Amino acid sequence: MNYTSVHLDSLIEISEIVTIHYFEYASDFYFAGEAHDFWEFICVDQGEVDVTADGHPYTLTRGDILFHKPGEFHQVAANHWVAPNLVVVSFYCDSKAMDFFRERRLVINDYERQLIARIISEAEAVFSEPLNNPYQTHMKKRSTQPIGAEQCIQLHLELLLLSLLRRYSNTEAVTCPEETVRRKMDDAAYHHIMAYLEAHLSEHLTLDKIARDTHIGKSRLQQLIHKRHGCGVIDLFSQLKINTARRLIRENHMNFTEIAEYLGYSSVHYFSRQFKKLSRMSPSEYSSSIKGLSDHHQN
């Protein structure tokens, strides 16, 4: 038998990564702006932020993603009330298909959110410097890293861009009805669980109570959460509490005791232990690190 290979065209190819950042900004953060010769996107993970791109103002909220084309001047400012969590990725790409993203403000879906999470996770394994320094212009690679981690960053980023391009161009391939229904049911159940957890952050929850109140079996609960977060429901709930604590510290409207009470911790000491366990620094150390970034910018 004579076989003939088929060449596979690549619509989007990422040639180089410039920076990958996950920022936890204070509520008064302001970046005066810059322009550069590569692509960049900003995506809001939590909160909201004001962005100006070539003189056009945007207010981005959770799930919004905005692309800056090469040469575009852009500024970022928190609104002095909400402390935003932002993903910023910059890269070189000469593919013609990138024209689609010029001056584009889009909204990511769950699949695309997972791709961004994987980019951040792989970047933490590849680069030795923390991803939360907005003034870092050169990312140093670790001497040892997981097999294929750099390529995974490239592939996840290309998949993210292709997914957005496909969805917003209405050219997505048709999936079988059964798969579509199952995916929609899983998505609805997942969002129901997350809404419940976020609405009960001030309480002490058990797996039994979550299952009973959401009307979802315990095994299915664990399966849905583990698929998206790689951990159990209670572990995720603990992380959501600490994520909220980090945001409240950055907003600077409550002291540590008030934050501990607001999130249902039995004491500020227990809150501090949990915070350090999940954040690898104490609340006061975290507060000082955020203040240090702000002072660095002002200087």
C-alpha cells in the first residue's frame, strides 16, 4: 500500500513569549501606560479594572479579555474600590489571523478560562521569577522544569486564540447533540456549585451540607470540582475564602480581625494560620508585598 502524508496548516503560531503575569492589584493601582511591538491581552479573573487603549476607554469585569495590538498605547487603573485580579500575557505572533483580535474586547467561556489557568500553571513551573511583578520585563527560565512545559504554554495559548476566533467567527464545528446536552448540564451544575460556595463564604461548610443544599450528589460534586480545579470541594472552598481575604486586604477597607469575622473564622489567629498555609505568607506579609508594589510604581 502506498501512503501519502497530508500537510496540516497552522492558522495561528506563537513564535515567542514576552511576559506572563497574574496580578493581584491594590484598589488604587495605576499604570501610566506603554506601547510595544508585540501582542498583549489583559483578562479579568476577579473584580474590575479600567483600561485605556489608544484613547478608547474600557471597563473590564470578570471574564472580559481585551487585546492590545503591536504599537497600541494602553493604560490600566483600578477604580479605588475593587481590587482586581488580572492575567496579562504578551507574545510575538505574525499570523495573519491575529488581525481578528485588533481592538477586540471578548468574553471567555469555561474552556478558555481553563486554558488560561493552564498557561499560568505552566509558566510558574517554567520561570523562576514570580508572576505578580508588573515591572518585570525579562522572565528567567528555571534550570529544571517539567517535560514539555514550555511547549504546553505555546499550545495552550494557541488553543485559547483559536477557541476565541472560532466562537466569535461562528465557525465552530457541530458537536453531537448528546455531548452538547451533557456539557451544558455539567456547566450548569458547576456554576450552581460555585454560586453556592461564593454566597456562603462567611459560613463553615461540610461536604454533606453542600450536597444537600445544592441537590447534587457528593461524588458528582467532587467530580465536577476536581475536573476544573484539581482538588476537592472543601479544599476549593478554603481557597475561595483566602482569595477573598487577599482581595479585601488589597482594598484596605477592613482590618485583619474584621476580615476574619466576615469570612467566618473562629479567630484572627486561625485565619492567619489558614492564610499562611494557602498563600505561603502571613496576612501582614501579603499586605506589605502589595504596598511594596504600589510604592515601587510611585517611585
